[in-house]
Amino acid sequence: MKDNEYEQENSGTKVARIYLNGKVEVLRNIHFSCSSCGLCCRLNRIPVREEDILRFQEHGFELDQLLNDLSPVLIPSKNVDGNFIKAYILRKKPFVNECIFLDDNNHCRVHEFKPLACRLYPFALRRENDETVIMQIHSKSVCPSVKLDVSEEESNTLELAKQMYKLFDLEE
Ligand code: SF4
Ligand code: SF4
């Protein structure tokens, strides 16, 4: 990842340590399989990075149209210099608290190129040091489909961490 925008505070439940060479250390046996309930597309504010905007453009979105689909927000700068930086979140549908890209069947209309935050959810990646990244459950997860402390047989932590690695690798 180019910057730290998607790295969460150190308050989410850690589930795996991912090394930059692709090795994975499972820290917690969990099971997750998305049930497409759409909750995260309703309850969350979805941050959109510059790279996400570029990906949207590569798939035919005009910048003007896209900016119309985004709400600008000001967030405190990481430099703790008292300044704010401009960022974007996906706009919600008018009068309905859900992402503009969620269809009536709880499917994402931009699934193939949705923002990284959506692709990682309900997990987040946090750089631990130069060698490792921690995969953790999003600190504000609303997802009902994560089961904690399942048996090793039931756990798919390893598989999920490998998927996260691919996403992380692609964004490097
Ligand atoms: S972009 Fe897609 S996955 Fe992300 S919040 Fe919107 S509908 Fe959900
Ligand atoms: S809240 Fe969890 S199960 Fe529901 S759509 Fe989001 S990731 Fe999938």
C-alpha cells in the first residue's frame, strides 16, 4: 500500500501476521464467509483513495461523474501538525443510508473495481514493521459473519490472509 490511510488503529482483533515474502503466521483461528447481507455497505463510511479513483476511471467513470458520487471530508493530518487533509468517502443514496453502488439485491454494482476498503472488509491491514503486516478485524466491524476462535479445521484464517496478501501485493 502506498500510504497508511487504510491502516487502522491498533484496536482491532489481530488474526494473522503476514510477511512481505508471503509467509503467514496465524494468530487466531477464525472463520469468515461473506453472506452478502449488505450491512457494511449501509452502516460504514467508505473511504476512497486516489488509487481507487484511478481504478474507477480505468473502468469508464468520468472524473466529474465520480466526484458527484463522492463526499469530500476533512480528516486530521497524520503529521499531527494541526492541519487537515481532504479525503473522500462514497456518497449515500438520498434519504437511504446505503452506498450509492448497492443494488436492490444487496450486490455491489462496482464489485470488480470497488475501493480497497470494501475489498478488505471486514478486515484491515496495519503495517507492523518493515517486514510484516498485521491483518486484523476492522476495529469498527459491523459484520455478523466473522466467527472467532473456531477449531483449526473450521478456520480459514490462512486462506483469508493469503487473499489479503494478494491485495496488499497488488497495491504495493
Ligand atoms: S462500493 Fe460496493 S462494496 Fe463498497 S460500500 Fe458500496 S456497494 Fe458496498
Ligand atoms: S457485513 Fe460482512 S457479511 Fe455482510 S456484506 Fe459486509 S462483509 Fe459481507
